[in-house]
Amino acid sequence: MKMLSHYTNKKVNVVIITSLIVSIIITNSLIGFSPDENIRVYNAILISTASVGIALAICLVQIFRYKKSLRIQEKNQSILSEQSHEKQLPYYFDNNKMHFSICLFLVLWLAAQAIWLSQYQLISSYSVADALWFIGYASFGYFLYSLYYHSFRREFEPFVLILIAIIISIFLVFVLDVIVSTLRLVSTQQVNISVLLVTLVYPILDAIMIFPAVLIFWAVRRIRKRQSALQEEQKTGYIKHEENKSSYAIHTVSSIWILLLTIAMILSAIGDIGFAYSAALGPETVLRDVWIWNIIYNTDHLCLAASLIGYRHFFSFNRIDALQH
């Protein structure tokens, strides 16, 4: 694959981040400045749904481009191997199950958002949309955990994994306790168990998603620092491998997309926790506050869409590992 220069990549990153910020401001302003509460709620869900559709479109395009570039690279390397009789560099990692899982996740969430939009006046109840969201979580979880397993699992000792899991679990228990306590305090009658369970499932699923997202982001940071140190050694003449320079350029570009992916996961958790707390306060509170949480959901979806622009870079760390070994 053709690598852009560091300067060009920097310009591209600035353009994408600026476009993301402008998109977030404009779309959320359309929600916040709606003329009345009913229109505000409808616009909030509509815009949030549209942002999932944008993420899906970007994902499909980027996967197609990624697969196409792999085919071209494979063809070029076959020709070079025949001419030079030397072993060529390994291909970027390719896993059709992972490509399918992230597309399925976005399709399911788009369908769930569409159902929610059609039932926006009944948002205090639960429907088939929740089942689609749950299945979508499972599909996206497969993608995230597979990405971690194939690219970053060697970065951490078991102790680190356990420590991060404990920290996330403690925070999750605290959040669930607050929601359940609120349900008990404001409820004048017996709590509906099914409503309670569905309300609590979302923060739990978010915690499960955040775990690999945090690990991936931390791993990228560690790899970047390690490669930065190698770059400094190369400048001083201790290391003279051109591959180190190439690797440094790859993961420098990759880090921005991983960061956006992690931010999207955190925003999703914030939105779900806020929505769950509003649900604990009662249906009227949900109807009143749902547009606020959809602003967060919309921002989450836009960050996810922006991260998918760099989809091929999610898999670049396998190539880095191969270059170093």
C-alpha cells in the first residue's frame, strides 16, 4: 500500500478532525435549536440515525478499498517475487469475519435506530429495537476483541488485563448501584423487572466494549513510544534499519483513528448511562431528556464514522510486527 508522507498525513488528519468538529457542532445545533420539544426529540433521533447511516456507508467504502488494495499488492508482490526470487514483505492483516462483523453491527444499529425513530413517541417503552442493539453489540464486540487478539495481545501481561478489568468493573458496579437505587427511591410501586433488566444491560455491554477499546488505545500508545525511541536511536546512528522509519510512519497515522474509536466507545457509555438514569426517574423524564442523550449518541456515531475513514490502519500493526521480526 502506498504510504503518504508524514506531512501529508498530518494535513489529512487536520482536515478530518476539523470536519468532524464542524459536523458535530452543526448537527447538534439542529437538535438544540429546534422550535419545540416534540420536534427536538424527533430531530435528535433522526440525526442520530443518519449518523449511523454515514458510519455504515464509510465502513463499506473503506472495506472495499482495503480489499482492493490488498489484491493489487498481492499481484505486485507476486510479480516482484518472480523477478527477484526474494521473499517479499507480508501483506496487511485481512479477516473477512471481522469485516463482516463490523458491517453487521452498523446494519443492525441502523435498523434499530430506524425502528426507534418510527416509535419516538413511545421511547419510554422497549421494543424489537433493543434486541437489534444487543445483537449489534455482540457483533461489534467480536470485531474489537478480534482486533485486540490479532494485533495487540502481546503488549500486556495478564496482571495489566486483570487490573483494567477490575477498574472498569468497580465503576460499572457504582453506576448500576446508582441506577437501581434511583429506581427504588422514585418508584411508588413494584419495579418492573423486565424494564429494569433492559435498562441495566446497556451500561454492562458498554463496559464490555470499553475494555478492549482501552487496551487497544493503550497498546497503540506503547508501540508509538517504543518506535519513537527507535527513531531517536536511528538518528544517532545506533540503528540503521529503514523498516523502523516505515513502522513509525504507519503507527503515527494509525493512532488518530484508534483514538477516535475509543472516544466513540466512551461517548456511547456516557449516553447509555444518562439514558438509563433518566429511565430510572420515570417515563416523563425520559421523554424530556432523550434529546440530550441523543446529542451524545450523535457525537458518538460521528466519531465512529470518522474513525472508520482510517479503517485499513486498524490492521497495520500486524505488518509492523512482521517487519520487526
